Amino acid sequence: MPLDQATVHRITKRAVAEIVSEAEFVRLLQEGKPLRLKMGFDPSRPDLTLGHVVGLRKLRQLQELGHQLILIVGDWTAQIGDPSGQSATRPMLTAEEVRQNAQTYLRQFFHIVDKERTQVVWQSEWFGKFTLADVIRLTSRFTVAQFLQREDFRKRFEANRPIAITELLYPLLQAYDSVAIRADVEFGGTDQKFNLLVGRELQAMMGQRQQQCFLVPLLVGTDGAVKMSKSLGNYIAMEEPPEDQYGKVMSLPDSAILTYFELVTDVPDEEIVEMARALEHGTINPMTLKKQLAVEVVALLNSQEAAREAQAHFERVIQQKVLPEDVPTYKLPPGEVPRLSRLLVDAGLAPSISEARRLITQRAVEVDGTPVTSDEAPRSFAGGEVIRVGKRRFVRVVR
């Protein structure tokens, strides 16, 4: 039975940057035959963010229409590293690091996608059998000039910055994944467009039907300026505490509200249009929309109950400035009290001494409600004092 236009629009327009080719993709959808949806991931880091959710939600929508997700664990490409628009290569990982990260990734993936409609495969299933002759045959199908059309390679080449030969292999290996599983549709962010198109071209060279390339937008980070990234610190992690997720959504600039509603919620398009109109005319407080968005995000990543609790926590601790009920404690070491920056690191309130000093300088550290601007003070804790870093991190000092 053909899909109705509302469903086709939801699949192909909402939270979609580009589909190559959209007409062919829609034709395949309307045929009603189960499609093989390819999603590959390199377990280069163990955590997923809300930015990954954009594509995963789209996959879930198609799974609910009866299509099959083939999830490829890039255990070979992760050991090569793909710059993905960055100015430097990613470090190569060991096989053990890849396996450990992959297990964490898979657990988080299934927060969103349907595990029962997902087949997990590892690249080593086919690349483990590759010989040097296979690699040479694969590389012979493309030229260096073709690969220099990829923007990040071209920029680095023009700037005389190094490009490792292994990096040029990355798009080829990702493309061969599509051949190995006979993908009908491959999903990725807009920064992966070149790689997806190489897969489409390689399939045609090897006598297969070309995959459709489904590109989703890159979600802007909590700074509202650049792509969400753990390395930039502007991320919302899928498995961080719900109250932290809620608080980070509340920290979004107003300019990002509508984008988040569109990309990571099921709020109807008509309601988002009304929100835009209300914001433009100043008839709604952006804080009201952020609270609604924060509840949607926390519920998506956790549950409705977790979302309600996170909202109550935010209103009590952030807005009313009431201390949380479960403030963790930090036991001071015997002897002289260390500098505040050292204490913040030891108590888990800052990742490094330099970051702790930056927080102190920016008046982001309070002791019993009083901002502290010197690394020297206070150095005489009696016990019971509460240190607060930013809006959501607390610790009570005990002796």
C-alpha cells in the first residue's frame, strides 16, 4: 500500500538536509519492499551526543515502516581515522579500544533505534579477508584528483598541510561497506556527503544498484554557534544525568530553540511555525519554549518521569537557588588545604588545573554562595562548606 503524502513529507523533509536522489528514494519507499538502511559508525569515542540523535530518529521512522537497519561497526576505519572536515587526522585506535568503545556505542544506539529491526555487522567480517591485491584493485578505481574534491582534503592540500595515505583509504573502505552489505540507502551527516557519494559510485562500478544518500543536518551545539562536539564542550551527552541534559537545553541561545524542536522532537510542524511567529512578535517568553524543549529532550533520552524530575530540579536549584538534596561530599586530605584549583580537580568539579583557574577567574566558582576570584582563597575550610561550579555542579567539603 503506497504511503500517504504526510508520511512521505515527514520522512523526506523534516530534519533532512539532502537526499541523493530524492525522487528515486521516494519511488523505492512507495514500492513497499523492505530497504537495507546502512548506518556506519567509527567507535573513536565512547559517547554519543544529541547530535547523533538526528540521524538515529530518522532511521527509527523508517524501521517503523518495515525497513531493515544494517549497523556497521567501523572497527577497521576507526583504526585509520577520518578527519571529517577537521584540520588534523584523528589518532589511530587499537583493536581493544575499538571494541570497548563499540559496546558503549551500541548500548546508546538502542536508546533510539529498534534493536529487533537492526542487524549489527563488523567491517572485519569482510576486510579481515582482504589481501594487498584486493586493496590495490580497490584503489585503482579512483584518482587522487577525485579525492581532492573533498573540501577538507583540498584545503589541507592547498595549505601544504599533510594528508596521510591512510586517510585517502578511509572513503574507499567506507564505500566498500556499501558493496559488502548491498546497501539501498546510506545515512550520514552533511559532513559525510563525499564518502556516501563514493559508496554510490563504487556500487555502480561493481554492478550493484546505487544506494541513495540520506544526509541529515548537523545539530548546532549548546553555544548556538558550531556543530555539537565533545571536543568543543558544547554537547549534550545521551547518557549524562537528566538534570544536566535539562540544564544544558536551558542554556541554549534563543536562536537555537526552533532548530532543536525541528531536529530532535516530534512537535508538529504547525506548532513550530506558531512558536516562530510568537517569538518574532514577542508574545511568548523564550524561557517557556526552552522548558518545553528540555522536557522533550530529556524524555526522549530517558523517560517522562525523568523529564519531570529534571524540571523540578532546575526550578528548585537554578531558579530558586535551593541546594539539591543529594549534594555529594568531598573529604579534604589531611594537612594543609590545597589551592582551590587543585581542590576543584580532586573533587571532580573541573577536568584540569587550567580549566579550574579559568572558572575561578570568570567568577563561576562559589563557596557558600559567595563568588571566589582567587586561587588562594579560601584555604581554611572548617567543614560543611558547599562549593558550587557553574549552575549545576556542587560538592560539600567535609573533614
